[in-house]
Amino acid sequence: MTERKSAKKIIDLVGKVVTEMLIWGTFLFLLLPILFALSMAFDTRKFLAFFPPRGFTLDWFVVFLNYPPFIEGLKNSLVIASLVTVVSLTIGILCSLALVRYDFKGKGFLNTLVLSPIVVPGVITGAALLNMLYGYLRLYTALPNLIIGYTILTMPYVVRTVSASLVGFNRTLEEAAQILGADEIKTFFKITLPIIKPGIVAGAIFAFSVSWGDVNLAAFLTDAHTTTFPVALMGYMRYYSNPAIAAASVFLMGVTAVLIIIIERTVGFEKFVGL
């Protein structure tokens, strides 16, 4: 009996050690690239080098902010990501309501069609959209083409997250609101939307991040007049290999951190996501 208890303690101890190692390994795997980017962004050396840095300078941030394609790409990416988020949320919420709450002919096909961009490689999607938008439809303006392309690409994320919120939805709350005099539109905005807010916020985050950082689609649909930040960064890396690339990454991380802090200080992050 004593031997069994000892063996159990050893197994529990080994399991605890392995679990902690996996947790810390995952944490370091996610943290180390950020630390390396931070160190390279302030390095005085004129080329991308390994840790540790040999000095401290802000010159690479000046290079980043004074490089016109970066600034233009940031503006375009922000506009595209914002518009794509709004459009994909609008269409995605309506599509989720139809798929979750109603039975109709072709429902399975529609569900498969909406989710198909997840499994299709981005390169294939980009090439197909290039042929369709520029070749067949003859839409030669890059900005609306990018919005169309990224809306197609982000729709599955919105539909999945919003549908997950709708599956366990208690519809008696809507019925109670309508019994008390609210019409369907008022019920939707006052009852349904607040309850499924976590799914909407999650879908918006996915839509914004995918349309902001994706390069596969943008590489096919951008032109000489309209480019996105990831494409501008790739173009810069073709000719230069200096820490301005790391400075660009740190700048974006800083902007994200500031936005999170503002949300936390004003409305609270948990309240913002609807928890």
C-alpha cells in the first residue's frame, strides 16, 4: 500500500513538473520573439543582428516614420481593416441569424460556402480574386477590391463566433420583450445584440486583425497607388535588412498596447468584450 502511494506521488510530481515546463515553454515561445524585436528596434548596429544589442538609439523609429510607403501603408491598412470589420460584421450577423434560427433549402450549402475561405489557401484565394475582379469584372481600383477580398476572407470568423453566441441563446427573452410592446427591430437592438456581444466583439477582433495583417491576399490585389502595410514591409525587406523593420513591429505593438490601456481605463476590458 505504501509503495502504491509513493508511486502515485512520483507520478503526480512528474506530471506537475511536465505541465509547468509546457506552460513556461509556451510562454517563452510567445515572448521571446517580442523581446528580440524590442532589442533589435533600439540597436545601434545597421543590420539585423542577434541578441544582445550593442547600444541604444531611436534612429530606426525615425527611419520608419520618415519612410513614405510605411505611413501610406499604415493609413490604407487602417481604412481597409475598419471598413472590412463593419461590412463583415453586418453581413456575418445576418448570415448567422439565418443559419442558426431558420431552416431553408440550401442551408448546408450556404454554411459550407461561407466557411470555405478558412480551408482554401490564401494564395489561391488571392489569385482567384485577381482574375475575377480585375479580369472579368474589370474593377481596376485596388481599395474596393481589397475590401471585397478581405470581407470574403473574414466572414467565416464572424459567422463562427456570432453563431456560437446564438446557439445557446434564450429566445424567451425576445418573446418577453415583444409581449411588453417592443417590435422586432427594437427587440433585436435592445435584447439580442447585447446578449451576443461577446461573439460580435470576438468576430470584430478576428476581422480587423486578419484584414490588417494578411499579406497573401494583399500581394495580389494591391497596385502602385494603393498598398497595405504588410506589403510595404515586405517590399522594404527586399532591399534593406536593418532594424527599421523591428522598429515598425514595436511601433505597432505600442499602438495596440495603448488601445488596450485606453479601453481598460475607460470602460474596462471585460465590459468591452461583454463578459
